[in-house]
Amino acid sequence: MKQRIPLVCTLALATALAPPAAAQEEVYLKVTSPGLTRVMIALPGFPARPGTDQAAAASLVATLRKDLDETAAVGLVPEENARLVVVDPGNPTLTRQRWRAVGAQFLLDGSLAGASNQIVLEVRLWDLTSGEIAYSRRLQGSVGLAPTIAHTLANELVHLFTGRPGPFLSRFAFVSDRSGSKEIWVMRWDGTEAQQLTSHRSIALSPAWSPDGDWLAFTSFLRGNPQLFILRPTQGYLKPLSSLPGVNSSPSFSPDGKLIAFAAGDDGNTDVWVVPAEGGTPERLTHTIGISTQPAWSPSGRQIVFTSAVGGTPQLYVMDTEGTNIRRLTFEDKFADEAAWAPDGVRIAYTTLVEGLFQIAILDLRTNTRSVVAGPGNNESPCWSPDGTVLAFVSNRTGAKQIFMTDPAGRPRQITTEGNNVQPAWVAQVQ
């Protein structure tokens, strides 16, 4: 059965890639925690040639500045430092030395051009230590896509320094009751451009993206009992994947997008199952007494972390993807649930219970150490940014349940305001 739903708006961006300089391969900064040292970039602005749409040019530069100031991996040279630099048009080498003197490690320069409805950005990223070009790029699109061009460039700069995609073209799927019932919504990474995907006037839960952003799996009470569905937002249809007895909830895609782990069962006995994303017969992975739920696939695809109450209280366990070699991960918590594996594969964020309040905890699998990231109110349902440097989570600190995201300094920033908004799922880019 096909159910029509609103389409996700997609943007087309025409780009042309200039040949990278040899030094590009050498520029790499490994991100392992939110507390990394940011790479400082000087961004003096891009001169616009005659005929360039001035409003689009201004929008592009402003968007790029905002993006680079809101990531943990890179940052812009402070304005008070930038004002000290005297640009010498006849001596660019001296100008680059002056940028380095005020704290810049890299200089992003370039120019804007355009005619009619088009805008073209050409940039070069200078390594101010070696004096070489570390990266060059040419991007082109319609003037209406000026912010998207900026997001694309910011993403590539973050990828250059971290090896992982930046968040600037990423989106959240989430559950919101702002329309009167719990429906699946999507929004940009900063909370803008929220769009309602489902209009079932029922209960939708637990959205999960496929790695390529093409598909969303979720639980819905559309047909009475909770069933597992999969939908392709850009084509506007959905289909059922599992109608096992009891709940069919908490889906998680394998890293290759071919399988979906989920929880199913009734009469107080729920287990972890796996089903092909294209449809098929579900296979049971756990055979425990009690509730096993909330599976999350590891980035390597070799393990699944899940919640089980087999020991009396909900705790995190991990198993191989065949359902073998089950072992317990959490021991210090009275309650552990909603595990989210970081892209680096060595950290797991999850919900714990501290003095009667839900809080976010992070387990480092390398050292087997646990740290609690406490905040006011209840804080739960953590998920990682595509580059693994930022956490999004749900908190009721302002009254209703809202989605928050940490900034580069680790401070929370609210990105939803209307209704109750829960269960965020982050994907690098919707296709």
C-alpha cells in the first residue's frame, strides 16, 4: 500500500571541482572528543566582480561565517584580531604573514562572480605555516542557492580537517505533536525549515535514517497495533516492514543500509530482531526473558548495542551482529537506555538516571570509563552529529520537551520551540 506524504524539498547544486593542490592530503585533524582545539581560519571576505548579485553574495558570505563559527572543528579569527591586519594588494605573501601573526593557521580567500541568475565562487585555502595552497574549489549555482553553496563549502572544509562530513547540509528527523498528534517531521541541523512528513493523525515514534539519507524507518500506530514502516520522503510513499506481535519499535539501520535492527514482542518479553531494509522475514537475535530493546548498530557494522532488563534493571549490552557474544557494558548506572554510537566507534552516549532525573552519559569503550553530562531538568535521547563532535538531545528544562544541540564549547542551544519535540535522528545529508 502506498500512502502519500508531503515531499522533502531537495536542492540541486551544480558544482565544478578545481584540481586540488598536492598539500591537500597533508591537512588532517583527527576529532576524538568535543573538547578538541579548533583550527583557526582567516576569512577576509570575497570580492564580488561586476554583475554579481550583491544580495546573493552577501548571503553566501554571511552563511559561511555563521557555519564556520558553529562547528567544533574550525573557527574564524576573532574580529578584533582581523581588524589588525593591513592588506597589501601588491604583496600577498606579506598579507598572509600578517594573518598568521594574529592567530590564523589558514587563510580562505577567493572571489565571487555571476551573471543573470547564477553565482560562482572560487576559493583557495592557504596553509599559513607552509605557504602552500591546501585546497581549492569552484562552486556554482543559482542565486537562490547561495546559502547552499556556503553550506557545501563549510562541509568540505570540516571534512578536510576532520575526515568526517560537517553538519551544514545535515537534517534531523524527529517526532513532534505540534500538529495535534505525534507525527514525523524533518528540519535542518539548526532547527530551520521544519517540514511535516507524516499526516496519519495517529502515533509515530522512533525515526531512524538510512546512512545515505534516502530512507526513514519508524514505528506507527496507523493500523492500530504498532508496526514498523519504512518511507522514502522524496518519493512520498511508505510500506510496512514488520507486523510481529506486540511492539515493533526502535529501528536502527546497519552502516551499509541493507538491514534494520528493531525490537519486537509482547507479554513483557521483547527481543531484538533484524529485517532486510527492502523487506523480508525478520530474524530474531536475542532470546532473553524480559525486555531487550533500543538496538543501535556500531559504525563498523560488526556489533549492536541494546538495552536489556535481563539483570533486573535496564542496562546496556553489546552483541555481535549474529546475536552471539552478548556482554554487559554498564555497571555504574541504576538505569541505562537509548544508546547512540558515536561515528568514531569508541564512544556511546546514552540516557541514565541521576538523583531521580534523566541525564546524558558517555561511555568510552577504550578506557571503559563513564562520564555524566548533567543539565537542568530531564535530558535524554542523545544522538551524535555526523562528525561526532556535537550531541543533540531532548530536555524539558524550558517546560515542554524540546530538542537541544551543544555548541562548539559544549553549551546547549535550543533548536525547537513549538509543541513537544522528541527522538531526534541526525543524518549527514538528505539525498
